[in-house]
Amino acid sequence: MRRISVFGATGSIGLNTLDLIRRDREAYEIVALSGGNNVAQLVKLAREFRPVVAVLSDEGGFAALHDGLAGTGVSAAAGRTALIEAAARPADWVMSAIVGAAGLEPGLHALQAGATLALANKESMVCAGPLMLETARVHGAAILPVDSEHSAVFQALIGEDLAAVERVIITASGGAFRDWPLADLARATPEQAATHPNWDMGQRITIDSASMFNKALELIETKEFFGIDPDRIETVVHPESMIHALVGFVDGALMAHVGPPDMRHAIGFALHHPARRTLPVERLDLVQLGFLSFRPACEKRWPALRLAREVMRRGGLSGAVFNAAKEAALDAFLARRIGFTQMAEVVEEVLDRAVPQLDAADAAISLDTVLHADQMARRAAGDVIAARAG
Ligand code: NAD
Ligand code: MG
């Protein structure tokens, strides 16, 4: 039996992960399941999967979780420290699917405990790529990408020599506003931004797809995860979301990973790696599909892409600053304090202000420096947002 933990179990990736586990329930022993503040959902999952411990990061929900699990033998826990303790419990495979920088520390603790970390939480790589890779190396742990684009690149690179890679092309659906007139973007609402043409995902990543902050994070994730030179990383808008990424080699070959937009492919690939097992995803009918289309990724429509280039150029702690500023700007947009297009303006201003103060390019990446940069960027973003919100 494989020992498995799922962090962010109540979210979109977490539920898709448990869907795969449910189909082969006997093969797994569940160590920990975590949720943010959705007590009812976590109780339901814990009653079904019977983990050793169920952890809610929101301490206020402890009593309800405890009562909901009475008589099950599942330990209830709540709060940040409990979450980290749960991540440090020995497990063979751990899904990192908390959203935001909040997912970094649990992932690091799982690596320190030697687990194979299935990494959906792209923010970990953006904020602390070198620390993640080094922690895995020191503890003999593995990190497998779950972001669909990075799973695609990972699969295209199996058996290949990285030195023969000429370019990596990350595709983008373009999100909710890819066909909107530019002039209308400033008035876009959170509800409009939270509808995705192809993928069914959590609210935050869906809005990040409309702004392309999600793609911006993914470009940085590509650089950090695979060690690819930023000049070799391209983005193309591909409205059908059937090709997830392509890897181009020095001999001109271009290897594409093609499949329907269903995260259970990338999750299942990471779950069974290095084997390939049957997965419950739709099989593509190419004739029915007919054609696939591509367009340039316009930096005027999606300034987040230009900012990602800047972050990759600066390196150091600028990824942590970028992500924290983006999270704060997204919160402000959701609270209707700033408009859709102001999110990128806020992030750019924070990068210009906070990064030089941090001497970001030179600073060593440790958990302390990353958390410090994160805090500082959130404070700076708070000031910039307050000035703009008036
Ligand atoms: P989601 O919002 O559906 O779920 C997030 C999970 O994290 C929930 O369990 C929530 O309760 C928990 N959570 C939220 N804030 C928390 C906090 N501060 N502390 C602890 N737990 C907290 O998000 P999602 O769409 O499942 O995405 C999860 C991660 O996977 C993100 O990093 C996202 O970028 C990445 N990802 C998602 C998809 C997708 O298809 N949904 C695809 C690629 C990558
Ligand atoms: Mg992705």
C-alpha cells in the first residue's frame, strides 16, 4: 500500500486527485488530507478516505471538524502549525495543491520527509525554485510537475538530453478575455474573469488565466523547474487547449503533448510515475477535432507576460515579490477595490519599489528570505492598492 497525503484536498486539484485514488482505493493508505476553511467538505472527504489526520488551516473551524469526525478514528487538527506537522508525516507520495504561497512550507516539509512531491502549487517554484530543488536533492526526494504545461514538458523530455533543447513553447488558452476589445478590459468584473473557456479550475487560477498572471507564473516555473534559459521559453495562445506544451530540439523536431483539458492526466501521470497506467480521461478523436489554432500572445493585452520576463531576468527573490504582489492585487480585484487592468499596474509598481530594496538579485533563497520578501511585497502592494483605490 502506498502512503498518500493530499494538501488542498478540498480544492479543484485535490478533488481530482481523490477521484483517481477512489478508483483504486485498496492500493492506498491515506496519511493526511488538508483543507483551507471548507469544514463540511473536509469532513465528507475524511469520512470517505479515513486519513490518519484531517487538517483545516483555519483554526476557527476546529470544533466543527472535530465533531464531524467523532467516532471515525480520524484525528482532527487545525492551524498553520498542525498543517506543517501533517506535511512532515512520512508518506510515499504527497500532492501539493494548496493555492498560493501558503503551499510552499507544507511542500518543503514533505520533501524533507523524503516524499515524492506532486507539485500543482506552481507558486512554490516561482517563489523558491532553487530551495525546492535543493531540499529535494538533500533529502533524496523527487518533485514531479502537475501543472499541465510542465507535465507536458517533463514527458517530452523523457530520455532526452537537456543540451539538445532549443526551445520550450508553453501554450495559453487566453482565458476569459482573449477576444474582448482591449478598451473593455478595465471594466471587467471578477465574475466575468472567473469563467474559463476550457478548464474547470479554482477561482483564483481561473482569474489568473484571464490576466495571464497564471501563464506568467508558468514561464517562471519552466525556468526554475527545468533550468531552461528564459530566452528559449516562448508562449503562444492556443484557444482549444489541446496542446499543453511543445519542446523543440536542435535538429528541428518539435514534440507536442496533446490531450483534452483534464487535470486528471497530469495528476495521474505524477501518481503512477515512472509507470503509465490507464486513466479515465477522454481519448481525442483527431478527425472530430478537425483543426487546432494558434495566435501570438500580445503583451499589451497581457502585461503579466512582460513582467514575467523581467522577473526571470532579475532572478533572486523577485519571483517571491512578484507572486505576493499578484496575490494581493487579486484579493483587491476580488474585493472590487481595483479594476482588472490595475492588477498588473500594482504588481509592476511593487516590483520596481520592493525588489531593489531587497537587493533581490543577490539575496540567497532560504525559507526566511522568501517569507521576508513575501511579507514586504504584500505590505508594498497594500500601499500601492490603497493609493489607487483612493
Ligand atoms: P482551489 O482554490 O480549488 O483549491 C485550493 C485548496 O487550497 C483548497 O483545498 C483550499 O481550501 C486550500 N487553501 C486555500 N488557501 C489556503 C491557505 N491559506 N492555507 C491552506 N490551505 C489553503 O485551487 P486549485 O485550482 O485546486 O489550485 C491549487 C493549486 O494548483 C494552485 O497553486 C494552482 O495554481 C495549481 N494548479 C491548478 C490547476 C487546476 O486545474 N485547478 C491546474 C494547474 C495548477
Ligand atoms: Mg497550467
